[in-house]
Amino acid sequence: MYVEPEAHQSVDDLGDLLFRGSNAPGVIERIRELSEANTNVVTLRGNHEQMLLDCLDYGDLQWLIPENGGLATLAGYGIGLGDLQDVSDIRIPEEHINFLRGLPFYHEDDLGIYVHAGLLNGEHPSDTDPDVLLWARDMDFFRGYKGKLCFFGHTPTQFLPREGRRRRFGIYIHGGCVGVDTSGEPDSPLSCVRVDTFTLYQAYPSGITEVERLGALKPEPAHALAG
């Protein structure tokens, strides 16, 4: 789901363009076009993009485990498992690989910090190992983070602590954490949050779209929480 930004606004994608979808090439190309057309569109690197790069760079085959989505991505590029004798047989357009290599591990603006998986409490993402930003599932972060508002994905909200969940397919809000990965089930929606108004937009596979205004639940700024 994409919301056209105004000149002073940014739109952030929290990563995992490559997962189990049937049209990974189309997704990458569309996001690449949007990013080139509007510098306010920021796409983060997810662990699934990192697994592809690790496969190409180091021969790490974790990406090719079916559950990790690599085979579905290759199929989208017209490559079958039987076509692979070596990782050098993975033929993905150079412009797509270069785009993925250029994706940042986090983004920060006046309204929040945006990261794929999570942060370490008390540590700025610029000082954090990228593996944490890509892979972490840390209950100390989910339950105890009270820094600058942080939006993250990676862990479906149904698996996050109950105290931050309000309803089925709702986003997670607790302390300074906002988890927006509402995937995990066949009928799960794709969720998008407009940060300044704290409005939730959700698009379901059935074609239904919903809007929920959550301004009353928006966490207080970090300095207020500290007091």
C-alpha cells in the first residue's frame, strides 16, 4: 500500500520486498521507480533482501529454503530450482541488485525512527549492528522501549506481547514501539500508518480497505515518558 507524500512528508517501506510473492520483479521495479521519482520515498532493507545478497556474495543458501521465499522470488524471474548448479546461476537484473544493495538499514525523521526488526534499548540505530536491525525479536524492546517513536515490521503483530495488541489484525502500540507487520495469515491485511495523524490504513486480499484513526493511542514523546 502506498500513500503519495506531500513535499514535506516521507513514505517509508520497512523492508521485505522479497518474501513469498509471485511477482518480486514487479514489486522491486515499482518501488525503484517510486524512489527515483520522489526522494521522500524511503525503502529499508529487510532480512529477506539481506538473505538474497548474502546468497550472491557468500554462497549462503539460507535464502533458498522454501519458507524464506527465495524460490518464489527466483520463479518470478523465470528461474527454477533445476536451473541452479551454483549461486552464479542466479540471474537477477543488475539494476535490481544494485537497488537492493543501496537500501539503508534504518531511517529517521522528526517524527520517528523506522527500522525493519527492532532496536536495542538505549542505543541509536547508527551505533547498532545491522544484524540487530534486520533480525532482532527482542522482548526487552517490545515491552520496554521508551525512546523516540519507533516503527518496525519483521515480527507479525499476532506474535507480539498481548499488552500492545488491541484486536485481530491491529497494529502493535506499546511504550515507544509501533509494530505494523499485520501479516501471518492468508486473510491478513497490508497495513500503513500515516505518522503525523496516527491514522491506520489497511488493505485486505479480499479488496476491502479500512481506515482507523488512532491519534488517542499515539505514544507520548520520549521526554514526556521519561518524566
